[in-house]
Amino acid sequence: PLDLLLACEYDWIAPAQLWIAQARRSGDRAVLAKALAFLERSLEKAEALGLVSVQVKVHSLRALTYTSLGNPSQAKAFLECSLTLAEPQDYVRIFVEEGEPMREAIGNWRLEIGRRRDLTEVQTRLMAYTDKLLEAFTNHAAESPITHEKARLLPHQPGLVEPRGAHDHGQVVDRSRK
């Protein structure tokens, strides 16, 4: 099952993530439309195989795509679908991996739903779940990644393979054998 999930992530999710990121930078709506069509096919496959985690990821990416397209009602609907599928499984990483755009989408959903007085039982549960997700984003941000400067200060460890300079055309060499 893990091999299947990894294959799904590579084949059914990663291309859409790339297109969404490209479109965020370029504003290319055609790339977003391509991502949506791809995600629709990916969702059909995930549903046929009963892969809930992949369905959660696809709905989340659809939400981000509709946000980029300026369609907040569609974005909210897909995010709520994703949260509804994810909450019983207590998925967190799926959302946190999508970074700041997902944190913002979840925060906006939480604010909008929190204003309502007529919450359904599901929405009430999802409110608590989104609080947990938003806390996970905060905790994840506090765990600062190793920056280039920090990496430079780490001691050299012989035997590690490191990339050569740009003049070496990106080839990788083992520098411990000098």
C-alpha cells in the first residue's frame, strides 16, 4: 500500500502541485485549468481505489486552484470537502505540506464558518479540527529549516556526497576522496 501511495503522489499529485505553483507566479489561468482537469482525473482514480488520503490531497489542491482563479466559493466548497474527509483520519501533514497558501485558505474558511450561527454538526467538528491544523502550521513554522547560512556552519562530514560548483555542470562527486 505504501508503494501505491507513493506512486499516486508522484503520478497524480506532483504534476498538479507544480502547475499550481507555476501559475501562482505567472498568473497563467490556462495552467490552472490544466491542473483542475488533471486533478479531476486523479480524484476519479483515487475514489475508485478508495484512497482517502489522495482524495483529501486532490480536494485540497482543487481548493488552492480555485483560490488562484479568484473563485472563493468553489475554493471553500472543495476545502470543506477535503476537511470532511480528513478529519476522521486526523490528517495534518497533508495540509501543512502545502504551506502558506493552505494555511491561509484554512484560516479564511475558519473565519467565515466561525461567523455563522447555524453551524451543522460537521462544521462544528471541522472548526475544532481546523484549530488543530492552524496550530500545526504555527508549530511547523517554528521548526525553522536549515538555511544556507546554518548549513555552512555545520561541520564537514567526510564521505558525504556534495554537488560540485556550477562549472562542473551539476555533476555530483564525493569530495571526501581528495
